Amino acid sequence: MERKFDVATVNRLLGIDEAFKVPDRLMEIVFDKALREKVFSSFLEISTDVSYDWFHDYFEEEQAERKSKKQDFTPNSVSEILAKLVAPNTGMTFEPTAGTGGITINKWWQDRLQETPITYMPHEHVYWCEELSDRAIPFLLFNLSIRGMNAVVWHGDALTRKCRGVFLVENPTDDFLAFSDINVMPYSDAAKKYFSVNKWIGARYPAHVETDLDEWIKHINLNLQIKEKWGGPLARSTGSIQ
């Protein structure tokens, strides 16, 4: 049986001594790519089973705002059932109250199981996650990035569409074994329209861009060529992008 990410283990891996420090510490890690990937490696030394949300129990025990925001996260067993009920490989998956990402992670895992290592390409799967909680956002970004997912993380109220910031989590090499970059979308009118924002609530996050778009496109086109040659009947995309 694999070791669990209990409070003591998570605190040790993040280099903190009290659980209340975790959200701020995680956000520091999220914005430092070199440190982030070093911490990812330390977590993967504990477990390589990325099919479920490692932080589910930890967050509910130490971080959930149960009284003020009625936060109780979906059990992994229920998340797994929900993911299996949704058609695989839908291209875009939307979760309006994502928490730390449990349901989205299960959906991502089911999408991966439908393909081979040759035909599975991260750029063909985008996960749009919306979450209000300041405490949950760092966990969500960590969870998506360590799994190499392509995702939008929309921090704000899903009903009023008042938004504190939008992140683009991008797998820069389109490699299912790679980690994802973290990018902060600008607080602009164009981003406001594209990401369905009713109103920006301040400029909470600093400008932060990690992904080289030209390099990302180059990797995607290379992967599409490989998929066309070796993907066989499972190959779905054979064109290129500009």
C-alpha cells in the first residue's frame, strides 16, 4: 500500500511546520518554476499514482472552510464514478466548483486510459476549472501542473462571474510525462471577454508567463506527425496548427 500524503508528510515536503502556512507556501512554489518542479519530484518519490487528488483528505482536515463556505469535497469514489459517466475524450471538460481538483483529475485519468502513449496528447484535452476559495487555488494549480495537464483555472465566483484572476496551465512540450507551466492571463478587456469575466476584482496576481508559444506549437506539430505515422486507427488529428 502506498504511503498517504498526511499532514506531517505534506508539511515536510513543503518545508513548513504548521498547516495554516500551506496555501501561501504553495503559491510561492507555484510561481517559481525551478522550485516547483523540484517539489514535484519530491512528491513523486512518495507516490507515482497520480490518478486521484493527493490533497483531498489533507485539505478537508486542515484547510476547508466548512462553516463559512460549506466546503465538503467529493469523495474519490464518487469522483471516479462521475468521471466514468462523462464521455471520454470530450476535448473540453468544465468544472465550476473545482476545489483542489478531485473530479477533474479523475476525468483526466479516464481520458488517458482511452489512448496509448503514442496517441495521447495533452493539447487535445483542456480542463476548465473554476473555484472561489483562496485556499483551494494553490492546491488546484499544483495538482494540474504536476500531472502535465492543459487547463484554465478561473479564480472567482462562478455565478456572478466576478473574477480575481485567470491562470493558463500549459504543458509546454505536449508530453504526457512532462510538468505544466503556469501562466497568469492579463487583466485586460480582451481576456475579460474571452474568459467570460463580468468584472475583475483587483489585480490579485502579478504578470507571470512561462510558456514559449512558438516552442509549444513546434512540439504539437511534431507530435501530430508522429501520431499520423504511428497512431493507426486511434489517430484522430493529422493536421498542423499555426
